[in-house]
Amino acid sequence: MDRRMAALRRRLVLALAAAVVLPGCAGLGPGRTLRVEAAELQRLAAREFPRRQRVLELVDLDVSALRLQLRPERQRVAASVDLSARERVFDVRADGRLDFDAALRWAAADQTLRLADVRVERLELDTRGERAPLPAERLAGLAAERALEGLVVWRLAPERAERLRRAGLVPERVEIEADALLVHFTDAPK
């Protein structure tokens, strides 16, 4: 009987500790959720910019001024960025704007939300006052998709990640609402 009571007490203490260390999360039943408001997501994602990256060894991209919009109907985020591209073989430079959308995936290794399945919706490049040729825009679009794939848009604070780990919780899924992003947690496999 004492062992049962001790085990029950331990579970109760863990449940209370998890409730205290997980502000913003629902109780300890199914549906434990961390809510990231759209404004916070925008602010934190902007920290990753400006971003410079070489893609396919052919194009140097400078990407800046990320603007995010949540698309709950598609469970994706839409974004616009300003970009500059330099094609390295012929040294052609272009500036423009890129609109894309992406899914979000949780990377457990570093407790981050990252862009996944990036799809360019619109890309306009301007080279010396003229619109870039269509093949150049297509190449830049592919390069941009590759450069943005896996980009961190939100990082869980280390102390909160540690509290979740101690509480035995792992992310289960990410859900996008009109005004926030929800990360649902479940018990870690034993």
C-alpha cells in the first residue's frame, strides 16, 4: 500500500510541477498546447534575416525583410521577402520580391519550428531596370525554395525546452490558427 501511495504522490507532484512549469499549456490531459501569437512569430522569424546563402553553387542570394501571414485554411504560412540574387557564371545581378508559402515542421533536435515544403507563389526580379528573363526567374525561384527550406522561424527558449523534457512531453503536431500557432504536446514514449 505504501508503494502505491508513493507512486500516486510522485504522479501528483509531476502533474503539479508540469502545470507550474508549462504556463500557456492546458492541463496534463490530451491537448497540452503551447500558443505562439502571430506577432511573436513574426518578430522571432525576423531575427533570421537578413540571410545570405549560396545555392546550387550558381546563385548567391541575399534575403531580407520577412513578412509572415498565417493561413489556417491550408495549415501553412505565407511569406514575402525582398531579395537580391547574383548569378555567378555570368555575374548577372537582380533585385526583387519573393512570395511563397510553406508548411511548418518541428525539429526536436534543437526545439525549433522550421519551414518545410516551401513553394514559390510569385517571384519578380529586376535587372538594371528591366524584368529578368523567365528562365532566370525560374532558376532564382528554385534557388530560393532551396535556401528557405528548413529555415528556423521560431525557437523554443532553452529553459522552457528543459522544463518540457523534465515533464516528459514531446511535440505531437503543429496547428495554424488565424492569429496564432499552436504546438500540441503529448507524453514522450517510454
